[in-house]
Amino acid sequence: MEKKFFTSGPSQLYPTIKIHLQSAIQENICSISHRGSLFQTLFKDTTQLLKTFLHIPDSYQIFFLSSATEAMGRIIGSCVDQYSFHLVNGAFSYLFYNQSVKLKKKALKHELPLGCGFDIKQIKIPKKIELICITHNETSTGVQFDLRQVSQLKQKNPQSLLALDIVSSAPYVNVNYSLFDLVFFSVQKGFGLPAGLGVLIVSKQALQKARDLKLHGRLQESYHDFINLEKYAGEFQTPTTPNVLLIYLLNKVISDMKKRGISLIREETEQKAELLYKFFELSSDFKPFVSKPRNRSKTVCVAEAKFGSSYCIKQLMQQGFVIGSGYKELKEKQIRIANFPAHTLQDVQTLIMKLQMLTNKKNK
Ligand SMILES: *Cc1c(COP(=O)(O)O)cnc(C)c1O
């Protein structure tokens, strides 16, 4: 039976991946040199496509890494001398914080209970902070950060660089890049690709910070520090042999998404999320985990499940629908459903129908 993956990453592959994998083999993509002109063209085209598709200003650099977690570590290593500040309300925002702790920085955090969203007005950030880290979509609990607060945050903290994790909300999230210095995602979530590639978008100011740290011997030097990444990106290359296949597939999928249109993708995402939350609200057996609708993620919808998650997951699995459990300590209490561009409106409607049938069966 063909399965549909509603897990939050890896997830359902974008429908055109199969064709692109075949053409990659035909074009010998996995054998070309990463120091040759074919790769340089691929690098140049892909970063240009990303810039037009996501409306990233031309002055920003795009780096290819191995994962989003790597991006977190490289950001801290190249942009923080001493102090970072983190908005933490779940496992992934904590991961970013913890990368800073592990690199022996003075990492400060403002932490909220799981399921809650941040109100910038309530948060005091010390002047000495060099980098503020925000997770747009906390995948572990389905809480979305309200980006309308960012200009205020920026006004109050003009000295700090701003980093944004958009791993589980790209390409849906509409980022005003001019407000951020570091934005990153990996490709196995909303882009519907196999895992193994991280994309990091970096402002001039962030690159300058790396140069300043280097000058003072305070840069966390590595093959993937910003100085080295920038040097190679200048030649449309990467410091090490990258995942060329995934860069190729990302290029193809973005071209497909671009044809479909980013505004249509965004509209459909909102429409599907609304159907899911409406179902959870009206159901006697499910309840949206995030109580305030404005904090609810559009791309990872989380509900408390009265019968427990393992029952739901098992029943749906038998019908070819793979959904996620709650994260860690919430594993049995919740179900998590990804809502990415690879999930069609019809897929979501069918999934809701199946959840409804579960309810009917259990209540008989
Ligand atoms: C999945 C995820 C990550 C980690 O991504 P990797 O590619 O596995 O490193 C980081 N942040 C968020 C919000 C995520 O959902």
C-alpha cells in the first residue's frame, strides 16, 4: 500500500521527486566534481532561485551545510563572542540554546511553558547580547512565533544580530529578510526532500561580525566557519564535498514550487490548517494543544488525543496514513500532523475523515 507521511520531518516527499531523481542519475549528478563548472552553475542557479522564490535580498549569502542543527552551531561559532539570547518554548528552541551552551558561550534564555507563545513586550533583553535566537515554528509543540513583533524587537535591540529558525515552516513562512541576519532551514520538512542538507542565509552584518571575531582571535574556527564558507561561496563552491544530489533536487523542487506560486502554496497551507484545527475543535476526542489560535502553527498541527496517540497512530498506519506522536514526554498524549506543500487538500480531507472514523469506532 502506498503510504502518506504526515510526520513532521522526514515527511511526505514532494510529488515530483521521483522524476528528478531519475534525471539526476541520467545527468550523472552524483559523479560530477564539486570543483568543476557544472557544480558552480548548479550552486549559482540554486542560490539565485532561492533568492527569487523566498524574496531574499541580493546582498545576503547562502551557505549549504549538512543540517539545521549544524547551522545553529555554526551561527554561534561565527557570530557570538560571549552572549546569546534564546526564546525557548520547546525542544527545538532549546536545541539552539544548548548549541550555544556547548560552545561555552554565556547563553541566556527566556523560557515559557510548552504550548505558549512569546510576547516581545514582556521580554527584557540585556544590551550586551550579540545574537537573539528565535524559532519561528516550534515543531515539538506546534507553536508559531508571531513575526509581526520583530520590528519592535529590532528597534529595542539594534546592537544584536537576529537569527531565525524556519526549519519546519519554510517555504510557507513569509520572512522579511531585511529584519534578520541569519535564517536557516533543512530540506526534509516543508521542501519535501530526503534529509541531509541545511541551508543558511546570512546578512552582510553577520559576515562582518565573523570577520571582527576572527581579527580578535575569537572566531570558532572550522572548515565551516563563516570566513571559509564565504571564501568558497565566492567561487560558487563549498569547502567540502557537499550533498550535490540534494542541492540538485532542491533546485528542481523550488522550480516546481515557483511555477505553482508561493502565494498559492501559502493560501493552501492556511486552508488545510484551518480544516485540521476546526476538526480538532469540534471533535469530542481531540483538542488543539495550543490554546490561543494566534499561536497555532500552520505547518505542524498538534492535538491532544483522548484515546492516546498510539491507538490513533496504529489505526491510521493500517490505512496507509503515517502521523506523528507528541514529542518526548507528550508522546502518548498528543498527535502531530505536518501540513507541508507535499500534502494536498484532498490528502488532508481524507486524513480528517479517517480521524473522524476512529472517533466513531471508539465511541460505539
Ligand atoms: C527538525 C528541526 C530542527 C533540526 O533539523 P536537522 O536538519 O535535523 O538538524 C531544528 N529546528 C526545528 C524547528 C526543527 O523542526
